[in-house]
Amino acid sequence: MKLGITGVYASGKGTVCSLLEELGAVSIDTDLIAREIFEPNSEALEKLVYAFGNSILNSDGTLNRAETAKIAFNDPKKLTILNDISHPLILKIVLDRTSSDEGKIFAINVPLLFETGFNVFMDKTIVVTSNLDQIIKRGLERDNFEEKEVLLRLKYQIPLNEKIKSADYVIDNSLSIEDTKRQVSELWNILNKIELR
């Protein structure tokens, strides 16, 4: 079973994936896959450098993700180019890694699950919610962003209330970690019953 886990920036997708992994799921993080496809000398990185310029490269030839994000989130055309290069490659890798899914539950962290259409390849979708104050706080603490950078990222994502309408399940990550664990555990039991049918 492929679970597409999404939300908005810093809503707690990674936390939910980790909790599901502790319960026995196979966790796949598309952000880590994105790092793989943009390794030095890769075709994807060459295309990105052609579109964005050499300023997105570190001195060792690796991708400067912060600089790339800064350019992309301030230029809708550049963001589209980034997505057009990365999303098909990420999807292919995800589908390859989940092709033998008999008896397994894959927790797949996909920030832009609905935006990219990845949801049609999932068996179930989960939206992780949180309130705006917490999202901003996490963005500031985790990524050293300024508030305007967090809000800029949110601008390019479907609002949470819209994602919730399209989701099979919702995990509210706005309370304590214990409360999130309880919800994930309850969901795990439901998913296992579905998988055993």
C-alpha cells in the first residue's frame, strides 16, 4: 500500500512518516530523492544550471539548495522549470521503489502531492495539519528562515483546507507529540485492516 503523506511546509509530514516507520512502514522521503537526482554531473543538475545559472552551484559542484530555492520561490517561471525537471524523475524513482509492495505499507513524504498529481499513484492520501503560528515557528527554528520566506513557500502550495477535502485521512499535528502519536497509531491499525483484506 502506498500512502502519500502531505501537508504544507513545516506542518509535520516528516514527523508522521517517522512515526509510521516506527510502527513498521517503509518510509520514502521525496526530498531526499530530489537530492539524489541533482547529484554532481547528473543530467538533471546540468539542466537546472542551464536554466538558473552557475550561482546555484557550491564550489565543489554540488547543488546549493538554499540559493536554488531562493531563486525559484521568487520567480514563478523558474519554479515551474525546477518542478518540470524534478517531479517526473522523483515519481519514477518512487514507483520503482514501491513496485514490489505486497504486504508492505509505504509512507511516502510528498510535499506537493496534490499539486503535482502524484496523488493518483497513491492508494491512500494523508494530510498533516498544523496552525499557521506553529508552521512559522518551525520554519524559523528548523530552517533559519525569516517569516516572509515561510509565507512565500506557503503561497505556492494548495491551502491546507483544500488539501483536507481531497485527503483520505487527516492527522492534526497542532497539539502534543503524544497526541500525534495516538492519531498515527489509530490510523496504522485502520490501514493494516485494509491491507489484510
